[in-house]
Amino acid sequence: QVQLVESGGGSVQSGGNLRLSCAASGNIAGSICMAWYRQVPGREREEVARIERDGRVIYQDSAKGRFTISPDNDWHTLYLQMGSLKPDDTALYYCAADYDGHAGRCGYYWGRGTQVTVSS
């Protein structure tokens, strides 16, 4: 079992920065991936960035060049540094861990989310 708790969300103006954190506890050492997702009402949850145990990092196109995903050494904290924020980045951001074979994505365990609101 893995427990995930996100923090760091808030309200910022367009062009601003935020750093989200995800505190992981439990058997995070057994997870082969961790990821950040976001969701707005009425739309599907979308993957923003993912990191895998072999070091591979994948970003959603809209996040490339603006966001950076990084774990600490033992993967007990996962960060998402977000820069040049836009109103379209407004969403509830979720942390996820381990691969869900049924869903075909990195998202077997989930946090409850942290809200990010970007005003123009």
C-alpha cells in the first residue's frame, strides 16, 4: 500500500510559478513510476508528467519547457515545479504512483489532489 498527500497548490497570476509536493508513505519503493495528473470539471483526468524507475521522464506537450517533475532520492517526495503558468493550467492536480495494468497508466495509487488556480 502507498499513501500520497499533495500540497503546494494555490492561486497565482498568469506567468507565475508554483511548486507542488507529494508526500509518499508506505511501500513507495515498490512503485515503478510516479506521476502528476490534473483534472478540470467535465473533462478527463490527464497526465501532466511522469517519471519512471529507470529515470525516464515524460511530459505532456503543454508542460514541456515549463514544468519539471522530480523526486527526492528515495521517492518519498515528488515535486512538480511549474513556471510560466497560464489560466489553462487551472485544475485539481493529483499525484499518482505505480502502474495500473487495467487502466494502462501510472495511477494505481492516488492522492486527493491540490487545487491550482491561475488568473489572467
